[in-house]
Amino acid sequence: MQWTVLVAALLVATVSADTDVAHQQQAINRLLYKVTSHIKSSFTDLKEAAETWNPRDHTDKSSDGGAAIKHLMDELDDHRLLEQHHWFSLFNDRQREEALLLVDVLLHSTDLEAFKNNAAYFREHTNEGEFVYALYVAVTHSDLTPHVVLPPLYEVTPHLFTNSEVIDQAYAAKMTQTPGNFKMEFTGSKKNREQRGAYFGEDVGLNSHHVHWHMDFPFWWNGAKIDRKGELFFWAHHQLTARYDAERLSNFLPAVDELYWDRPIKDGFAPHTTYKYGGEFPARPDNKEFEDVDGVARIRDLKELESRIRDAVAHGYIINADGTKTDINNEHGIDILGDIIESSTYSTNAAYYGALHNQAHRVLGAQSDPKHKFNMPPGVMEHFETATRDPAFFRLHKYMDGIFKEHKDNLPPYTEEDLLYSNVKITGVDVTELSTFFEDFEFDLSNALDTTENVNEVSVKTHISRLNHKPFSLNIHAHAEHDDKVTVRVYISAKHDENHIALDIDESRWGAILLDTFWTEVHAGDNEIKRKSSESSVAIPDRVSFPQLIHDADEAVANGAELPHKESRSCGHPQRLLLPKGKEQGMDFWLDIIITSGDDAVQDDLTVNAHGSTHGYCGIHGEKYPDKRPMGFPFDRPIPDLRVFKVQNQHGQVVKIFHH
């Protein structure tokens, strides 16, 4: 889709105040179109709102009586807000406070007109990064916009996802009026062995999943209670780390080592990315010793927070702010621990346990300029969009993961009674070929370039190599004693370590990767439970591109038609990365399937309603997590005796993943 054609379509289409999804989608598209430029004059209603709408005059359309509007407008009138054309980081306390004021304004809007007009007004009067973050979070959580599809962030703010060399080529293409599609390489060189896994950490789909997970489950959230939020923090990041380890093993590398505050950061990182405004992302040299970061944290403070958390794990309880104790040596303790480690607003004693995860991100991101001598902007670790690009992200989360594992290892192993579902016996599993390959993926860069009146738009895109897999399917043969609803969980885990030494189940279990969890029905007798990889509950397909969203919404509005695409969540592991890369000669993985009672389901209709289909890592938006069992069951606890684990409703077999 050529942007020159799309711009023409954008110019002639008009936005209605109607509440149908097409008009909503069109309005959000236009609010995010070239956010560093002014709203186009042809977007008449948005342009008019930006110039004439006074939020103070419309506090009657705010469910908080206009408190958020008054606060934000006071900050704006007193010139206390971050200027435009400046970098934004959610980890910066003041910048986050400003962005959340706008989130409050939008989430308290009582109708779509107020939502849209408030957004248009503040788009022109607040920092662009703060605006984009606030709009994405508000659309994600607002009851007014449940069917709006958010554009991929890598096409709204391409600078955060694209190498600076490619951005430079895009600028040159526009100035010379020469359309271009430029090859983007991964960072580093073949001399850097960490480069072998760059296709995973630098995958724009993975980057998108990570930032949207933190938009779905913000650490600052103080709205409606989010079910098992702390456990989801553990689980989503544990799975990212397990998947990264599987990719490393696929590339003849050992599992990633954890981070140590008193040892050098062995591997440096050069991001090769630049801010739209604010210069290059800082690079970090090899063997960098940790230093205190002025205004953020001292290393000894982080060690002290870690010590307090590990003490809580060892004692089996946390100390609440009022001095009482809460037992965590149970299946719900992981939820409490996750809230403390992140830390989120759900932490029961943030003053004592701190915010180890968030502070660690800031400290690691600022190691290039810890004393602020050179006025450098934040590092990649200080943005959820860019954090996974740095291999140190996975070292940091392996360190956090180790604390979670200490807690889980303190819990008693599952008994045969915990594991056995006597109604079902798995008699075999058929698996189609498991194979991966690299392919080119392209995305649009037009939003990286400003609108210039005397320079026409040209098509500028980039393409990058990415991992994908051949579609595969499972056919589970199971005999049931009687009709029932069942829960099916599917995992894979590496059979060998980097030295090709076989791992026993208690060594490999912590690296188990969840491929799918789903609910179905079995009938008395023999059953075949068939499941396609495309149906996985942990993954999402490729996002609809921003140019396509614009085209579809404008066409639907012009024709009074419905949008051709369905609403979809932005949070979800990329479907393409469901399988690890594997090896050319084949790489052995354990495929483990366990079927338990359908009573594990929280919602009654899970056999017929997938509830957005990405609940594995992202839950069900606005509802309880669908699986009553602990996340990671049954591999989340020690397995000292394989004989207890091998119940009739569990099946394990070795499969090979080939890379072509």
C-alpha cells in the first residue's frame, strides 16, 4: 500500500461523531498519524478540536468531575509539562506522572466525542512520546474503544525499532523523492557471539509484545483490580527467558547467565538506534563495572532490596507495611512476590521491598553515563519498546527468575493425586513436521519522517530477516471413561544442554515453554484431540499494518461499511516465534502434554470461546485468568521422582525441530 495514495485518502475522508467502529478506528488512526507533526488541516474535526476545544469547558463529560482535566490543564498553563520534540521514558518519574495525567483524562471521558476531542487537544499541546503512550494505554483499557485495533508501534514510532542507518536512508529517499525499501541488519557483527540470537531480541513483533504486555499490566495501575497481575509478571518474563535460552541452545550457545551486581557486565551493546529527538541511544562497552546512578539508585541499595526479598522467600512470608506477615509458601505466593519484585502498586510494602525490577532497568540503562556528565538520553533498557534488543535484558530477567525459582523450589512437589485425572489416558500423540526458516518482513517508515509542505510523500519501507515456522498440528489420542470437559496443556523443553548432555526432568522443567493451553470435550471411549499451531493461546498473528488500517477505516467510513478485520489484542507472543529455531540436522525437544479436568477453567464457556485467544501470557482482558492452576503447572515445582510425574493423563515424547 503506497503512502502517497493513503495520504490522498486521508485528505478526502471525514470523521463522523458516530460511534460505529469504523469511525472510531479512523479517529485513532488520524490521532497517531505523524505524531511529531501538527494534525493535518484536512482532518477537520480533529483539527478544530485541537484549536477550539477547551477541556475545562467540558468537565461535565468526565466521570471524575473534571479533576484530571483541571490538574493537567494547570500543569500546561503553568508551563510545567515536558516540551515537545524531546525523548520520553516511562521510567522517568516526572515524565510518567505527566503521561498518566493524560491517561486519566482519557479514561474518565464519558463519551467518544469527549475522548476524541480531549485527545486531539492534548496531541497538540503535550510531548509526543507522552501522548502516544497515553493514547495506547487509554484505548487498551477504555470501555469506549473495545473494538479499535491499535496500529503496530513499530510503524507509529519507527525510530525505536529501526536502525539509525535505515532511518538516514529513509530521510534521503524523501529528500530526493526516490521511493525505497531498505535492508535492516541486526546489531553487532559475527565477531560477537551474542549476535547469533539477535533475531529474537530484535524481532519487532517480540518488541511489540513486550511493550504491550506492560501496557496491559502497567506497574503504576491503580484502576480496577487485575487478576493475578504479579503472577503474570513472573510468568510472561519467565517465558521470555526460557524462550531466549532455547534460541541460544539452537545456536550452540549456553543458556544465558544471570546478572550480578558485583561483577562486570561481560557483553557490551551498541543499539544502532536513534531517538527522533535527543540523539543516539547510548552504547555500553564490554566488561562494564556497575556504577551507582545519580538520582536513581546505588548498587548497594539494589543488593539490599534483593537481600530483603530473598529473606522473605527463605522465611516463607513477607512483611506488610503495617507490620503483619503474609504467608507466601502456597500457590498464591508467587502473585504476591511478583507484585513486590516489579514492584507494582499492588505491593503491600513498597517502602521496604522497593522496586527491584524497575530500578534495575534504570540502573542498567544508565551505565553509559551514570553521573549524567554527558547529558546522554536513556538507554534501551529504559524503554519497554527497546529493552529486549539488549542481551543484558535477558541476563537481568534470568537474575529475577532465579528469585522466583527459589520460591517455587520451596513448595512441595506435586503428588500423584495433584497430577492424576483418572478419566483420561493419553495413548499417543501424532505431530506433523516441526521446522523453522527465515523470511523477509517489511514495515512502513513514513511516520519516521515529518510532513513537509513543499516535499511530497514517497514510499519508504524497511525489510528485515525474521524467524518463522511451518504450520504444524497435534493429534492427541486419548481414551476417556466418561464424557467430560478437559484442560489440555502443551509444553516443549530442550532435551540436552549446550554440551549435548541429556538433562533430567528436574533440570529441564524450568526451561519448559508453554505452546498452548486450551479446553475441549472428551467422550466415553477413544478420542482424537486435534489442535493447529495457529490456534495457540499464547500467540498472535502478524499485526495489521498501519497503512492497511488507514485504508480499511477510510474505505469503511466512505462506504458506510463494516471494517474487514476483527478486533485483536496487541499483547501476545508472535505466532511466528512459537517454536525455537532448532538446528539444521534437527534439535531434540521434549514434547509434554498433560490433560486435566475441565474444572480447572475459570470461565464456563472456554470450550467454545477463546476470549481473545492470547490468554496464555496475557490473561483475558478485564476478566480473571482462565486457568485455576498455577502458571507453569506442572513444571513450576520440583520433580524429584519421575515415577510420580508419569501419570496416565500425561504424555512425553521426543520431537525434532529442524531449521531450513
